[in-house]
Amino acid sequence: MDILNKNKNFNILLAGILSIIIGVGVARFAFTSLLPAMLDDFLSLRSAGLFASFNFVGYLSGALLSIFIKDINTKVKLFRLGILLSILTTVLLATTTDETLWFISRVMAGFGSAMVLIVGSAITMVKLNYEDKTKAMGIHFTGIGFAIAISELISQYVLYHGTWADAWMVLAIFAFILSFYSMYILSFDKEIKKDAPKHKLSFSIFTPYVILLILAYFTEGVGFVVQGTFLPDIINSLEGLDGYGSLGWLIVGIAGIPSSIIWMRLAHRHGSINIIIIAMILQVIGILIPAFTNNIYFNLFIGVLYGSTFIGLVALFMNLGGQLAGKNPVVLMGAMTAAYGIGQVGAPLYSVVLIEYFGNYNSTLYLTAGIVCIGVLFLFWARKLQNMITRAKTNR
């Protein structure tokens, strides 16, 4: 059957998207979908923040590990491990409320997500048979938008008929069904495995320009995680908007589906740095909206701004990292995601402290927006360095 052809571009992209739905949708963003229901039942806001932070500790450890993966066979094995961890940790959330087990589960789920997103994206990039893979990788990263929208729809449907625990179990079964195709397609035939190239690990790529990009991606990790963890509850906490959080989160997913393709095309025309700057400025606007107004339309528009920008920024940064790193894309992609992960670990912790102290999300939103603005300044600096290097080469 053609759909089972491991080397067909359509099948590779489909398998990549399905894997992101498992590793990012079920193992990560379903927690955001189900958070309001869990907060109403047994979970405290402090525990929710700690669980989010622990999840990103696992993600960070996976990102760091990915830097040192050279062998394609190892990549495939760790990708499959990530898929399995994403499923098993979801089953655990469905079957217990023991907080110690939940902490362990969130760490392991974070590690699994990193293996699926970083290593899985690297495998996808290697397997795709295009001369210019930029547009194709834009399609691949639409999986993040599908992951949010599909996990949200499943979660809300099950919540309507049952409990949050039921939703976790349905999500686990759904992920289990999808996993077979992804693990089959995103692997290599025996002949290709024997000839799998091993590229020498080199850190010479880490120039001042690249370091500034990594620092900017760290601030984007902070900007991403506050809304990525609390957005439904942020909207629900505003006067007159209780119950609209799930709609806002669904909009995030829907807006995110085409965003990576649009941003990647814009980057191709106008330069990655320029487009990343614009996307981060739009994200700052979205972060600040609920601190200034409880207007329903503005606050649902947050979903558009957040979904389109954070998914597009992941695609832009990861693709740029892959291009700059050349034959070993996972090195720089892993380093950038590690920086992103450090921002993700810290942001839920300061968020919980500020929310508990002030009794609302405003101070958290102000601080987060300020940090992302610093990232924009890093990017302006990086662009200036890039222009100086280009002029120097031209004048030779």
C-alpha cells in the first residue's frame, strides 16, 4: 500500500504530524485543556505550576540529550521511547491522584515530548526528499496546532460525559492507536541503516550570532509557558468570562495549524530574524491583553495571537537552527530547545508565587511580557551582527 511507503514525502509528513499529536498534544497540552477541571476537583494552583515546571525539567533533559545524538539508529530508538513514554505517563494520570506519581509522570512525559518533537523532527527532516525542506518542515510543525485542537476537543467531549480521569484514559488510547503508524514510517530500512552517516559533533557553530538567537529563544520559552499552562484559567478568572477558557484554548489550536506554514513562507521572503521579531512583538501584545481588559472578543483574540505566534516561533527557530547546523541539525536544535526549556522550567514557578501573592495573573503577565521584550532586543542585536558580517564579506 502506498500509505505504508516509508520514503514517500506525504507519509513522512503525516507520520511526523501524528507523532506531534501524541508527544505534544496528549503528553503536554492536554494538561492545559484539563487543568480547569482538575483545579475544580483536587489540584491546587501551586501543584499545577510545579507539575508544569517538572514537565519542562523532563523536556529540558531530553533536549540536552538530543544534542549528543549522532547515530540515526539511536535517534529512531529514542523517538520510539518518547512515543511510549507519552502514552504510558498519560495512562498513569488517568489511574491515580498520587502527587508523587504525578511528578514522576510529568518529568517522564516531558522527556518523551522532547524525544518526539526534537528527535522526531530531525528524523523527519533527514527522511524528506526535497531540495529545500523549509516549506515541508512548515507543514510538519502544523502538527503542534493539530495537537492542541484535537486534544482539546477530545478532552472537552469526554468531560461533558465523564471526568478528567476518563479524558486522560481516552487520550492515552487515542495516542496508542496513532503510535503504530508514526513509529513505522519514521524509521529506516535495513539497507539505509547500514549506511547511516555519523557526523562529527562540533560546537564551532556557537558564534555570537547563534548565542544571541539561543538567548532570544530562552525568553520565548518564558513567553510560551505562562499562557501554555494557564491560558484557559486566565480567561476564566476574568470578570464575566468564566467558562470561556476552553473556547480560547481551542482557538489557540485552530490558529496554530496554518501558522507555521505562513510564518515559514514569510521568513523565506523577508528573512527569519525579521519575521521572528514581528512574531514575538505580537506575542507580547497577546500576553498583555488580559491584564488591561476583560472584553470577551479581545480575550478570545489572545488565542489567535498566542496560537499563531508560539507555534510559528517554534517552527522558525527550529528550522533556522537546522539550517545553521548543516549536516547535524539536532545539535543546534537541541541547544536552542534546551534554552527554551530553561525558560519553561522557571516561568511556572515565578507565576505561582506572583499569582498567590497578588491574587490575580496581572503581575505574572507584566513580567512575562517584559522578558519576551528583552528577547526582541537580543534579536535586533543578532540582526545587526548579521548585517555587519554580510557587509564585511561584500567589501572583501
